[in-house]
Amino acid sequence: MIEQRRILATPIPGPRSQDLLERKQAAVAAGVGVGLPVHVTDGAGGILRDADGNQLIDLGSGIAVTSVGNGNARVVEAVTEQVRRFTHTCFMVTPYEPYVGVCERLNALTPGDHEKRSALFSSGAEAVENAVKVARHVTGRQAVVVFEHAYHGRTNLTMAMTAKNLPYKHRFGPFAPEVHRVPMAYPYRWPGGPQRCAEEALEVVTDRIHTLVGEENTAAVVIEPIQGEGGFVVPPPGFLPDLAQWCREHGILLVADEVQTGFCRTGDWFASDHEGVVPDLVTTAKGIAGGMPLAAVTGRADVMDAVHAGGLGGTYGGNPVACAAALAAIGSMEEDDLAGRAREIGAVLGDRLTAFAARFPQVGDVRGRGAMMAMELVADPDTKQPDAALAAAVSRGCHERGVVTLTCGTYGNVFRFLPPLSIGDDLLHEAMDVLEESFAAALAGGPGAGGS
């Protein structure tokens, strides 16, 4: 077990990491970028250890993947045992119990008490794409509605569904057709402010669908209950339940993309649970399997069973080792009450970030839920002009001081915090202290400001 403390043995990145970076540049395609060029050798709890012996506080969890913590004992034991037994058969050739077990757990845990079915895949994008396939098949309609600031993946269809050009879509088109984008209920940036967003957003969205697409042509509305890459945008209370009701009235399937928000991240098993929203289809990945590649579509039994045999699947989908990891990770979430821990983390981060906002006017907005928190940085709090340069400088400063941080947002000006749910409060507070120091240094523009 790695001692849960930050250690700066060398400057970040250290010499061994720099040597490995040279190897990476010589061997790995340039299009595969890295945010922090340290090469990790070990991880546990809230700490990552690099090749130079530095120990960094992890506020990213591999983008919400290692929610139960790297090296989770239950996951390690389950994976080891499954590898001893067999590593692969392809479920569509000869099935196995772990796949069925994961589907049973998903059917029980996802929102709603109706009868459900699940299918397993390997990535979040693959899950989203299959949810669209199911929706189009069962409704006989083609149009898919998505939102501004959305992120759904890197396949051709999910790039079309994703809003942000760089780095995801630039010069990769043409993209899949029949994807239509509508405004997101984004309280901080809604014209007229948060209250008008709460009052107007649903009407704006549904009117746009009616006018530009047509309800009778719409197979699915796909939404992240809290947007991820788009900036951790939390819609106002009531928007999601009302959207779900509108979809039901028009025979449109509501697809909740819970790839980043699922599995206790927001303080509930799924972010949809917060307001009792019951989607027709739910896509999951990331935190499902403790770091192993696994994804799923779970939905109403009548919808999922409408697809012909062989219409869903994939060679690696529901790999038995990944399934074993998922069953162990879900067990850890239950036994360790990681949903409750996420709420505790959210309280710590919320208090610290609110204090940040009071001290630094460049913090335009603090938002999120549970262990999925963010602050949006602006050059001017009155105009709300995004300040991506400040976000990048603060993030570099955190990296140099041994804290793994992530930025996001359509404008690149949002700090997102996704710590493992196994992290201790002491590490959270230390990381926030480092963030404050890096913030002040970046504003001052002096040494340690995170310059290149």
C-alpha cells in the first residue's frame, strides 16, 4: 500500500519521466496527447507514484474511472482469480456468468423499478452509439437530439453528437447525419441568468426540436445529467424531469449518458436519481469496473429486447476479466458506501471552492454535485469572458506542485475535480491548499506560476 501523502522527490516531471516522454514521442502517435508528462508506476487510494518516486495527489481518477481507487483490494482479487480461470471466449460464442452478473446488477441499480435488460461493450462511446442504434430501431425514427457543450465520444457518430471542435472533431468529418443540437440549460451562461434559465430552458429546447426536427422524426434525446467535458454544467432543478415527461408524451426515448456521472460519482448511484428521473436508456462506462475497460447500455426490457438477435454485441464487449472487476467494484461501492463518501467529498470541495470564489473574482461559478465539482474561470466577472489561459496556468502550477488536475469546458476555462472516492479529507485539503497557492502564483505571474 502506498503511503497516502504527497512527495516531491524531483521537479515535475523528473528525469526518468522525461526519458520515458522521449520514448513516447518516438513510438506513440503525436495525436495521443498527455496532460501531465509523468509516467506512473503505482497507484493506491488518492495517490499516484511516478517513475522518479514522486507521489502526486490524484484529483482526476483517470477522468472518473478509478472511483474505487487504484489497487482496490476487491478488484485486484477478482481480476486475479478471473485471469487464472480464463481471459476471453467472446460472450456471443460461449457465454459466461460474470457477464450475466453485471447485467443483473445494472438492471437492479439503474433508475426505475421497471423490468430492464442490459448489453455490455468496451467504451463509453460504444455504449452511446449502441443506445442510438436501439432507439432508432425501436422507434423507426432517425433523428437524434443532443445539446450544446455535450461530449459523447470519439467515434464518427459520437463525434457528431459531441459539441466541441478542438481537439475532438477538427478535420475528422464528414460526420454521421441526423444529429441535431439544441441549447443546453446552462444557468451560468443563460441569457438573463440562472432564474431565467430555470423558467425558459425547457420551452426553448422543445420549441427548437418541434421547429427544426419534428417530434415525429425524433428517435432519442441524449443528455448527460451533468455535462462532463462541456464544463460540468448542471441544469436547473426541474429541467430533467420535465424533459423526460415531454419525451414520454411524444414517444421519444430519453437516453441518459451517465458515462461520467454514474456509479456514485455525484452522491447517488446515478445522477438521474437526484430528481427521480427514469430514462428509457442509460449508458455507463468509466467508474463501472475499477479501471478495466467496460461499458453498458441498460434500458426498458421492451426497448432492449426489440432488437433482433445478433444486432448488438462485439468481440471484446463484456470481457470476463472486466466483468469480474465490475462486480468487485460495485461491491466496494455498496459495502463502503461510496455514494455517501462522494457527498462528503462534495461538501469539502464545495466549501473550499466557495471560499476561492470569495477570494478570487476570476472564479465566476462553482458548481457540481458530490465528487464531481468544478469552478469556471473568467477574465471579467461582469462579462463572463472565459479565461482559458488562467485555467491552463493554474493547472500547470498544480502539476509542478504534485497535484493531478484536469481542465475542461467548451472554452477550456473550467477546472474539474474528480478525485477517487477512496481519497481522504487530509489529501483533499492539501490539494486545495496547492490549488490556492497555484492560483495566487498564476495571477502574480511570477516564479512557480506554472509557466512552460
